[in-house]
Amino acid sequence: MNYKSILIDQLTACYNDKSWFIPLQETLIDVTAVQAALENESKQSIWKIVNHLIFWNEKWLERFNVEQFELNNTIDNNDTFYINPNDINDFEWRRTLIRLEVVFRRWKESLEECEDSKLISLIPSYFNSPWWGVVSNLCIHNAYHIGQIMLLKKQIQFQKKLAPE
């Protein structure tokens, strides 16, 4: 086993390989746009969390695929949980799910194609962290939010059962 195979395993476990938990792709398969946009009392929604995951996976993939980068400290993490209220429809939800699938597929491809030396190289602008550690932590971040999404989905399903017909 090497860093590359471990990281690919972590990414696929998060997105589409059922192992310790139900992967994101399977969790979202039957979620409608209306359900995805439904906010709980904390103003969280499945769609907002998915947008947040897309943002950070795309951002770190973009950084991974360039030689050097500078961190943009102007990013407000709260802004990454945004959903446009005018775009709550099945077409936009499907587009969101496609973006999610694409970023996970591109991560897997980038990892498969990278040299092992890339994964042990340090990122000077990010606390001199090695790439393998950053990607591993990104997977942990994904898993954390997948848990939130699963909980929100269960709450929606529970409310649906309680609703009078």
C-alpha cells in the first residue's frame, strides 16, 4: 500500500464505494430538489452542504493540479454553504449532483495520474503540509459532512412519515 492507493480508497469510500458508511452518491440518489433545499432549524440543508463539499473539493483539486499556489484568505466559509432560492428545481439539483460526481471523478483521476513524489511534497503556503495529509484531511472533511447529509435525510424521511396524507 502507498499513499496514492490509500487516498483513492478514502475518496471512493466517501463518494461511491460502500464500506463503513453509505457513500454520498447512494445517499443522494433519491433526494429531490425540494428535499435537498429543505432547511432544518439550524438553517442547514442537504443542498447547501453539497455545495460546500463541491466548493472545497474543486478548490483543493485546482490547487493540487498546479505547480504552486497562494492561499486566498478572503474566502468566507459561510459563503460556500449557499443555495440560490431561485434555482430550487430538479434541473439545478441534477446539475449540482453532476458537478459533485465530476469533482470526485477528477480527484480520483488526478491521484491515479500523479507521481508518488507529488504526494510527499510539502505545500509551503499551507503550513508546509504534505499533499497526502491535505488530501486525507479533505476526505475526513467529506465524511463529516456526509454524516450531516445522512442525518438531514433521515429527518426528512421521519417528517414525511409523520405528515398526514
